[in-house]
Amino acid sequence: MSWVIAIAIIVLGVVLTLIRAMLGPTAADRMVAVDSMTTITTALLVLLALYFKRYIYLDIALVYAVLAFVATLAVARYMEGGL
Amino acid sequence: MLNAIGWFLIYFGAFFLFLGALGIMRFPDVFNRLQAGTKCTTLGALSTSIGVGLLHPAWLPKTFIIALFILLTNPISSHALGRASYRSGVKLWEKSVVDKCKEFKECVEEENE
Amino acid sequence: MGKLSRFIFTSLVLFILWLFLTSTFRSQEVLIGLIFSLAIALFTYNSFTERGLQNLNPRKVFCAFLYLPYLLWQMIKANFDVAYRVLHPKMPIKPGIVHVKTKMKSDLGKLVVANSITLTPGTLTLDVIDDNMLIHWINVKTDDVEKASEEIPGVFEKCLKEFLE
């Protein structure tokens, strides 16, 4: 039962950032929301690994964190006009 | 005992992750949103993954690596986003107090082009 | 610095990372990790570190271990600060961008100071131009350069100068 509460709180956070990503008046707002969403999703993946009792899911969380970091840097460079 | 600490860390992290998302919803401009987003999600993801590691001590090394990676990279990506959004001409909130960035020509030359 | 010490430091860091990732001590895993960390270090030591084994000076390691709990404590304080501002119905914020001078000379020092500033209560590094830092402050107390330098990076620099410069 305690799973459901922790996961529900985090999913609510993901939904809030998604709403901001849809509303956000400028591109920068959307990117900030997506950047926070990726970090929240990393935590969610770690929790899901515990829920399904699969060690291998932790690798997914790690790779997701790495890819999100690279993607954010690429988009930031693009917005700055250097790409 | 370890179980209790692990659950406490997971709930602590989940609460702050939610608060970060709420901050992104409520704050008025890009930079304030970036503040809430960065701080809350960094600590939240850190304590959630360490908490999972404490519940399953065999997983602790890998969750520690995840936490360390988030601690190192999250401030860098938020810094890149903030700098990019200032240089691409995003305006500050109208009630902001000072803007020293205007004094540096590196910051504003993108807008003049 | 000597190329050898830089090479050894890089492969040591990579090998410890490998041990954490696999989290076993079986001989085949350890052997393959050793081979790959040596091979990768051969190509990347040039851009990975500037000072090599000098980083492992016991005094510096001790300072770094003292610094980490302090940073964690600052992060927790920062989170409660953000929580207060988010949950307060009127949102007591007074944002602005202030200009701060840093005393750190090396690139690594600037990186660590900028990251620490981002994680501490109410401040976010926007730009670093030479030794000027532009900082977004959610609750501006002063817009004077010297006073803001005392207020924001002051404490960190005193800690960090010990083990980075």
C-alpha cells in the first residue's frame, strides 16, 4: 500500500510539469518544465525498480539520466543560437 | 531500522519532487521556475534513490552512482538552460528588482543581432 | 604535471566507477573492468584531469569530505526555503539578477563554486564571465557588488580554497 502513495505523489508531480510544458508561454518555459520532468522520472524509475523487484531497471534509470542531461544541453545550445 | 530510514527518505524525496513540480506551476517567470525545479528535483531524486538503496542494501552501489550523477549534472543543465534563455531574449518578471546582466555586453549581444 | 600520474588517476577513477556499477568482486568482472579502464584512460586522461595524483593528497580529500555534509545541509535548507515560498499563498518572492565577483582562479574551482551556488538557498548561477558571476537571486537583499559577494559565494570560497587552489 505504501508503494501506491509514494508513486502517486511522484506521478502527480510529473502531471503538473507536463501541464506547464503544454501551457508555457515561451520555449524556455517548456524546456525548463521538461528538464524537471526528466529528473522526476528518473526517481520514478528507481522506485519502479523497487516495486517490480528487478535490478536491471536501475540501469534504465541511469541511462535515462545520462540521455536527459545530454538532450538538455543540446536544446540549451540550440536556444542560444550556437548549433 | 534501515527499512524505516529508507521509507522516510523515499517519502521525503517524493514530497519535494511534488513541491518542485508545484513551484514550476506557480512561479511567474522562467528563472524562478528554474530555481524551484533545480533545487527540489535534485534533493528529491537524491533522497529517493538513496532510500531505495537502503531498502535493498545489495542495490546501494548503483543507486549511489545514480544519486551522484544527478547531484553533478542537474546544476549544470539548469545553468545552461538559464543562460540560454537569458541570451535568447526572455524577459524577467515585471516585479523584478535589479538586472545587472544588462551591464555585460556578452549577455545582450544576441538580442542586437 | 607528469603524464603518468594523470593517466593513473584517470584509470583509478574509471575502475572505481566500474566496481560501483557491477557491484561484484568476481575475478572475470574485475579483470575486464581493469583492462577497459586502462584502455579508456589512455585516450581521455588529457582532458580528464590537470593535476593527476595530486588530487589524492590526504589534506584535500579530508577537506572534500568535510565539504560534502555542509553542502547537503545547505541543500536541505534550500529545499525548505523553496517549499515555504511555493506553499505561501502570496508567494513572497523578490527576484533579480545580481553581479558577484569570485576569487577562484582555476576552471574546476569556478565550476564547483557555481554548482554549489545553484544548490544553496535562493540563488542560481546564470552566467560566468571571467571572474564575474551573474546570479539570479529569488529574494534580493542588496544589489551592491561587494556586499553580494560577501553574502553569496563568501562562505563557500573559504571552504573550497583549501582543497581546490
